[in-house]
Amino acid sequence: MRQEELWDVDAAQSYDTPGAGMFAPDVLGPTVDRLAELAGGGRALELAIGTGRVGIPLAERGVPVTGIELSRPMVDRLREKVDETALPVIVGDMTTAVAPGEYTLAYLVFNTISNLLDQAAQVACFRNAARHLTPGGRFVIELWVPELRKLPPGQQAVVWHTEPGYIGLDTYDVLRQHVVSHHVRYDDSKQARLTRSPHRYIWPAELDLMGQLAGFELESRHADWSGAAFTADSRSHVSVYRLPAR
């Protein structure tokens, strides 16, 4: 499935969960705090800005934010909250779209780089971020760690979350480093609703090499936005790459 088809009107209208999930204050607060700090008083570019979950509160903190977003329905949803003056958005592919001006910070949150389904596109994303940054600028990526240690030989799926009314599982194609995330939502009826999204998973070491190809150096890596130590057991990471200051 193409990303334009995945992030359609239905996805945009159901994406926001104010006060809960990704929009919970304990999730969103540390994210915005850290990005505001890393912007260092300069401008920020969010790749795949979506409906503005992070970009809007970051702009409200006084950081000038511009977004790039492939999905027009997601941009339309964002425009229900803020206008173009408050948060300009370029509609286009995050691997090639160009936003005007220069930035001290570019960022890509909540596993979104994995929506690019081949290595070449993921490297192109790094290079596009680098093109927009001033010397010494930073590129921040939030990404999950593939849970292949839970995948014994012959098994192709891992259940990564369960709660009343919801089951989340991933099916792996380890040859191509592809994952399909399956989200099953159900109630007391006999019916369930399934949504799926394809990804290409990236090991942290591979991500670092992508950064090097685009001229970045790894500045820091933590397990979350609050700065917890990244360990062999961490399920995700926030990695900060920096261009040479020259």
C-alpha cells in the first residue's frame, strides 16, 4: 500500500486522541520540551508533520515551525487547528520536498522514517534533512527497536501490545527488513476492525550509517524523550544527529 493511500481521510479524522495515547501530556510534554531545547532559539522543520500533534505545541512554545507532509487529508486536519501563518506546511514527500529558509533543527517522530519502505529512501530522508539545516544543525529521529529476539525460528509474528478492545501485532519479513503492523480493535459484538501499516525496520547501527552518509555525526541517543539511558533492553530510542559546525 502506498503511503498516500494509507493516510487517507478516514485515517486523518481518527488520528487525534486528545489527552490520551500519543497525545497524553506525559508523552507529548517531554517531546516538546526536548525539541524546544534542541532548536536552540532557531527554526524547526518537522518531516511528516501529520495533524500537528508535535508541531502545534512546539510552535506555541515560541519555536517557529514549518512542516512537510505527504497526506493532504492530514494537512486538512491540521488546518482545522491552525492557519498557514501560524504553521506553514509544504505538501510533498519528506525525501525530496523543499521548505523555504534554513533551520537549526529537523525532526521525525514516532517511527515515521520506517514508513519509507527501502533503504535508499531512508537515506534520502537524511540527506533532505541535512539540506535544510544550518552548520551545526540537528536532526532528531524517534524510532522503535525491532523485537527480533522475540521471534524464534519459524515464527513470523510478535504480539507487542494487548489491552481490552485492542491487540497489536507485527508480522516480520526478515529478508527484506519489512514489518506490517496489525491493529485489531474489537468490542462485545462478533465483529472486529483491522487496520494495517507497512514499515521497513532499521537497527540503530544502520541508522547511524545513514546519518554518516548524509554528513551527520551521532550526538546522543536515549531510550525516551526524558533522557533515560539507552540499553540493550530498550524498545525505542531518540537519536540526535548533528552536522559539523564548520
